[in-house]
Amino acid sequence: MTVQTTSDFTMSTDAEGVATITWDVPGKSMNVMSLQGFADLDALVGQALADAGVKGIVITSGKDSFAGGMDLNIIAGMRDGAGDDPARGLFDGVMNMHAVLRRIERAGMDPKTLKGGKPIAAALPGTALGIGLEIPLACHRIFAADNPRAKIGLPEIMVGIFPGAGGTTRLARKLGAMGASPLLLEGKLNDPKKAKAAGVIDEVVPAEELLAAAKAWVLAAKDADIVKPWDQKGYKMPGGTPYHPAGYMTFVGASAMVNGKTMGVYPAARALLSAVYEGALVPFDTALRIEARWFVNVLMNPSSGAMIRSLFINKEALEKGANRPAVADQKVTQVGVIGAGMMGAGIALVSALAGIRVVLIDATQEAADKGKAYTTAYMDKGIARKAATEEKKAQVLGLITATTDYAALAGCDLIVEAVFEDMGVKAEVTKKVEAVVGPDCVFATNTSTLPITALAKASARPEQFIGIHFFSPVDKMALVEIIRGKKTGDVAVAKALDYVRQIRKTPIVVNDARFFYANRCIIPYINEGIRMLAEGVAPALIENAAKLVGMPLGPLQLVDETSIDLGVKIAKATKAAMGEDYPDDAVDAVLFAMADQGRLGRKANAGFYAYDDKGQRLGLWEGLQAAYPQAIIQPELVTVQHRLLFAQVLEAVRALEAGVLTDIREGDVGAILGWGFAPWSGGPFSWLDMLGAPYAAERCDALSATFGARFATPALLREMADKGQSFYGRFGGARDAA
């Protein structure tokens, strides 16, 4: 046996003449592709094809998984490194990748007779994502180990790009546009058996037989077995091409679906659909050039770079503890959750799912048991979907102790208090907990509005007191906001961060101030929508303007979902605290009137929207027209959108100015994950960088002159505009290297 090694790949040839190329990136838990790795793979494939003693090739992995995809740090930097003509440089680089995979696909066969090639199989021991599936799609047969935990798919659309190394073209031609659409347009991931059923891979075999099965196929394969359908004469695309009667309907439907879901603000989805549509009309190699052209179009759009930076690079950095204090490991072994309502029950669930023992406490045993039952219902749903087992359910439930006895908290190293939003109630709970827990136990309060520094006054150990703001529903929302009070110590911050990592969520750390960060930014968004309603702006214009700029919900629907009476409560508390400086009386006039009519939102089946008896939203409430007559002249769409977006981003800038935010990465990631701020933009600071500080300041001046001081240009933004600076240029450099 001969063995050849490169940085990431090793090739060995056995006595039967099968060359096995093993991908095993040093120091990584999962393989990711680099530009050098791509060149190394190409070199080894070329050597094997040129070696008369090699009958065929198997490409596999030395890890439990096959690959996690392309290193997105490289993709994020491709534009900057593409020279003075970046579009041309990017196109040439992408076409080089296509050439590598096309060499694998053609495997040395005669281009006219399609004979004489060497069979190449992919053997996937586990997860294969992105380029980790695009390489196998270029191989002649794909084998996957029967590993139900493995995920196979092309998730690029989720981070603002699309499969650009042939995956889009190959999958569309293999499955047809309809069959490929869930994997390409939604980034759907399948386990191996489902991937085989969908036609993505060819064989699922026991893990211990994976390499043997792939080698056996390679040795038995004939010339006809290695010619792809699209390289054969007479190939017809499954489901039909765009001008086939069936294909026409498919592409019309796909276009409507893409625009309906993305509202036209996600360039990658439009580009992907264009690549498939145009590519279906031409020969395969031309289709690859079209795919490359559209992929470059996306890479040249600032949206893709911003999404990759926020949703992958920055998010991953925060999850790895980029801003964690340098103290010893603070892994949580047992957490006490005080309050078994919706929030407490969700916190108990995600903690138990992470393998952490939970003591769930409420005032009555019935309430505590009801909180634990939330986990039972969650696991039952998982079992029904075949995503969980009875054994897993028993294991998770076995980690939760539901009780009324505070003495049961004695062994906890973290407490998460999730009781009613009342300073007195929380203070009483704090004292009861500290009477029984050890001196090193960290106490975290789950609050969305109450100041942490004030709450910590009830604690005998304020350095161990911290805020942890979960978003609802806890099991679905990815963000957790950690709030450092004035006396909170580094150990408490590290404990909170390590706990959030354990429960597989994304943390941001902010300093204590009114509404912290997330609510500080989202409340002005809601308020601006309500203000416009009172001014006579059509409610449909307000709601659709928000969606057309990438917000998941319009402001009126959002306040319905969170409940109008909660808005009233927050408004009263804020006015009491701010006194004459309170700026939102115009908003309160609308909110209080709605509440007085019993229109409290979805929970009351009546709010800014109308609902049926089952709580299904029917449309905007007809009574809005009588209560708030629409102006004859309606504002321009972009004016409405800028009011809604600047209301949020200016608060983000002010939070940075005030030291509430200390890292713009947390500001961008927190905005997208916490309240869905236009993900295509990469977050508030990324959006301001797209606009450019000079234009942003100019726009603020115009908005403040027309609509009021709430749009006044923050001093920081004004300074950056004068100096021609960007947020990531000024604040992101040192941290990007972290």
C-alpha cells in the first residue's frame, strides 16, 4: 500500500487498486474546506487518475462526519482578496472550483465516447454539508453510513449565499427543480435514510461496512455506471425545463414561493432561482458558468458578506466565549429554576435537554408539576416526529425535580429566577434562595425590564447576582441576553456564559440600563408603527412596509403577539421613571384606548388585528379606520421603512455610546436572533455600514426635522460621518481577529 499526505488529505492505494482519499483537517472536530485543501484534493485525484495501477477512487473522511462545508471566513474574505476587478477575480476562482469537481465527475473518460473513466465513490461516515455534499454530488456513487444523527444537505441559503460549487446545478438536474427546492431554497437537512429517499444520495449501509461497500462498487463499476445523466445523450430534466408544460408551472410556482417568503430582500434566493432557471435551458457546462455568475453576483452584494459575518463568524465567536472573562471553567451541574410558569418551564426544559439536573420550584406542587409537564409535552411531540424516544424522554424528565421546597436548592451552582415581574416579589425570592444555597452559587434573574443593579440590592452577594434574559418561547429562541449589574463579578458573567453555551444558545453580554439592549431597540419599532397609525398612515402600509424591508412581523402584529396590556404596563412604568422627559404620550393614547376596549391582542382574540374563535389571525381590524382615519396622501414606502428601521438602529448606536453594548458583534447578532431585525442586513451596525455613515447622518437629519428629536443623529454617528468611518472599520478590527 502506498500513502501520500497533504495538509488536509491523505491518499492510500490498496492491493486491489482502489485509492482512498481521506479528508482529515488537523485540529478541527469537523472538516472544513480551504482553498489550499481544494488544491490538494485536486492534486491527489489527478495523481490517482494518472496512475495506471489505480482502478478507482473512494473519497471519505477520517472523522465521524464528512464535512461541515467551506470555511466561511474564506468566503467572507474572497471579495476583498479578489483584486482590482473583484467580480472577475471571484468568477475565475469559482470556475476553478467547478473545474476541480468536473474533473472528478468526468474521471478521465474520453469526452466523445464517455468511456475509459475511473469510478469515484464518496463514503460519508456522518454529516455532509455545503461543499461536503457538493463534492459527493460530483462523484459517481454516494454511500452514507446508517447514522441517524448525521445531517446531509446544502444550508448555504441560511447564511446569505447559495451552493456555488456546482451543488445548485447538479441537485436541480438530479432531482428536478421541484425535488431540489426544499434543499436549495430552504436549506433543508436530512438524515441519511431521508436523503436516500429524496434521491440525494445512493446507498445507506452499516457504518462498519461503509468503506468496503464503496470499494466493492468501485471495483465492479462499468463505463455506463459513471456517466452522469446530464452528460448522456437525450437527457431530460426531471419535472421538465422552464418551457415544458409541467416545468413551466414548477418555475412559476417557485418564483411565487421565493418572493412570498423573502419579500424580495434576500438576494441569494433570487439568484439561486435564476441560476436554476437559466441553467435548465443550456448544456451542463454552460449551466455551471451561469451558476458561477450568479454566485459572484451574490458575493458582490454587501448583504451576503454581512449575513455571513453576523450569522456565522460573529455568532460562532460569541458562542465560543469571545467576551468571556478569563476565569476558571464554570460549567453548571445543577440549576435551580424559581417559577414554573411559561418562562420557568422552558428554562427547565432546555437545561434538562442539555443534561443539567434541574430543581423546578413554584408556590404550589400543582404549579411545579404543571411546569414539568411542559417537558413531557415537548418530548411527546418529539416522539411523534420520531425525533426522540421513550428512553430519551425518561432520561430528560428524570433530571427535573418539581417541588415547593427551597431546601432542594442546596446543591445548585446556578439559580435562574423567573417569577412575576415585580421588584418586591423578586427580592423576597432572592432572600429565600440565598438562605439555602452555597456561597459560590450564582443567582440570575430572568427579567426583560427591571434594572439588575436595583434587583441586586436584595442580595447579600451582589457580585454573584446577574441578569439572564431569555426570549419566549425559550425552547425556540436562540438568543440569551446576559446583563451585568454594577457590582456583578467576572465569575458570575462566566457562569452565565458557560451555562448559555451548555444549553446551546447564543449569548450576548450587556451592561445594566433601562430595557437593556433588545427591548431598548424593539420598543421604539413598535411605538413608531403605532405613531404612524395615529398620524393617519394606512395600517396595511405600515405592516407591509416592515415585511418588505425584512422584518418578520409588522409593528402592529408584534404588539398583538406580545399583548397590548403588557405595552400599557411598560408604558406606565417608564413614564413613572422618566417623568417630564417621557416622549411617548402619542403612542399611549392609542395603546390605552385599545386596552380600554378590551382589545389586548392575540390572547384576547382582539387587537390591531381581528381573530377567529381559535385565535387565527383574519386581517387588520376594520375598526382601525374609524378610530384612526387614513390620510388622503400617504407617505412614500421608503419613508415608512426608514422610520421603522432608524427607530431601532439609532437606539443600537445610543446603546453603544452609553456603554450598554461593548461589542458591535453582539449588537448585530443580538438584533437578528433576538427580535428578527432584517437578517439580510446583517444587523443594525452592518446596515448602517451599508448605507455609509454620511448618508445615514443625512437621513437622520431629514427624519428628525420632519418627525421629531427621536431621530436626532447620535454624536457618535455624526463623528463617524465627518471622518468617513464605518462601524466595523472602527470597532470591528481588533475583535474580528479574536
